Amino acid sequence: MSFVVARMQKLKADNLVGLGNHDQRKTSNHSNQDIDVSRSHLNYDLVAGRTNNFKTDIQSYIDERKAGSRAVRKDAVLANEWVITSDKGFFEQLDEKQTRAYFETAKQYFAEKFGDENIRYAWVHLDEHTPHMHMGIVPFDKDNKLSAKRVFNREALQQVQDELPEFLQSKGFKLERGQKNKERKNLSVPEYKAMRQELETVKADTKKQRQEFEDFKKSDFDVTNVETLQPRFKKGYVLVKKDDFEQMKQGAIYAKSAFIDSLHAKSDAERAHDSEIKASSRALELEMKNDKLQSENNKLRTQLNHAQDLIKRMFKVLKERLGDKVHMKPETWHKVGLKAPNEPDKQSKKRPERNTGLNR
């Protein structure tokens, strides 16, 4: 089941101009390479008309609604922006109407909890990799006092993570809450996208390895049926059919390639996992996908062991038939991740004892 992704960032006056240009797509040149400008016309604001200019309109709304005549501090948080989304697989199951209903329902939850009028914009972006909503909420408390610390305190943030998935479930959306972890921190948008790109790379590598093993398994080659002949004039050599030789060589290539790729894929998966340990619980669907990939990598490792066993059996059969005439250099075994037969174990070198002069 997919997870609800809901993460928040604080916005001060200096942040509103640049963020407004991004959310409203007021420029045609974007540093975010995920934006497909040919689809930007599909974006929409669920509270259209409330905010045309992020900085001036939100400041005007605050001045009109705030209790008291004291001026708002220059470094005050004027809005808290929530990014609401889920994984791409979740949205692939929804049509255009259902996608809009998902974001409308999420907005409804925040409207009931923090005040509908305080939601000054709710831009849904359909021109990026995964549909998502940028929703700006002015942090007014019940007394119309501006205070992001009170409105979005630790308890309130925890409630959003607990209640939003339940609210969406009650409206028919099959989503669940991510795992709780107090040590997690929020991801910035670049960090989130970098992690997602890293995950896609791991998925591609895993798919490539799986295909190579499928090709290897389709072969009907049986090393025990290899016919060998001893050449008349060359000692230490053995003759095999060209087709059998090609199959043996291909098997060795697969084993070597799979061994190296398996190590690389495992390393990539571990790096992705380490990155997710620091991630927000709002990005937990990536962790679940990574766990699945790790499981697949373990299966590939098992298949690699089978390929290495095939090479061992192949060598054993040739050894039984030809005796000491069959020889493979240790380097050849090492290239496919195996230890050469009768190769001595590496002994750790003992350090010379340090003369401290105490025995004098």
C-alpha cells in the first residue's frame, strides 16, 4: 500500500517572491529539470483567486485579520507551506478526476483543522514526475494571532501525520501512514528528488542483473556432458567442441559480470538506505521500495552462488577426466569471485614486538 507524503516548510517574507514564481509557474526557465513546461497548463489552484502575488496578498491578508495593531516582525513566519503527495504508483491508478479529489480531500482536512480562509493557495502541479500540491497556510491561532510556533508545534505536526492518512482512508483512498521515527528530519525538495533519482538508478541496475540471469538460466548447457579430447602434439591442453567452449566461456562471463554488478548494486542500495535513515517519515515509501530492492539483490546473490557452483563443477569434471593436465591460474578464479583450489589462506602478519626497555 502507498504512503501519504506530507511535509512542511516555513516561509518568511523573503521566501514568498521566489516560491510564488515557482508555484505559479510565472517564469519559463526553471532550475528544476523535472518540470515539463508543455504540461504546465494542467496545473491548478484549488483556492484560485485568493492569492495572485504571494508576498503582497498574503501580507495584506495578515494585516486585515491579525488581532491588535502591532506590526508583524520582519523575520516572522508568514505562511507554512505543506507539500502533499504520494508515490507515482498511487497516482497511476487514479484518473484526472480522482487525482483532483485526492488533493481536494487533503485540503479539506487542513481547512477543518487550521481554518479554510487561512489556506491562501493550494497549487496542484501535474507537470512534474509525480503529482503534488503546494498548500500555503497562514498560521493564525483561534485568537487571530500570528504564531507558527503555536499553530504548528510538535504536537500539531504529529497529529497531521497520524490523522491525515485516516481522513483520506475514510474518503476511500487506499493509503497508510509512514513509520514513526523521532530521529527523522524533513527533506528539502532537492534532497527528496536526489534520493528518488538514486532509487531509480538502483532499480535500473537490479533490472539489468535480473535480465542477465534470466538469459543465463535459459541456456540448456550441461557441463557434465562436455566431450573432451586430448590433442596428440600439445601436452597440457584439452580439445572441446567450439559450441561447448563458447557456452563455458559465456557462463564464466555471466558469473564475473553478475558478481561485480551484484556488489555495485548492493553498495547503491545501502547508500540509498543510509540516506533514508535521515529522511522524514513523509518519504517512507522510498524506504519500502528500497527494502524490496534489497530483497531482490539478495536473491541475485543466491543466483550468483549457483553460477559459481557451476564453474566449480565444470572444473571438477574436467579434472576427473584429464587429471593434472587441467589447470586454472589463481587469478582466473579470483576474477569470478572464487578461491582457487588448494590455495592457502592468507595469514595475518604478526607485528614485531615493541622493545619498551622494560626487560633490561
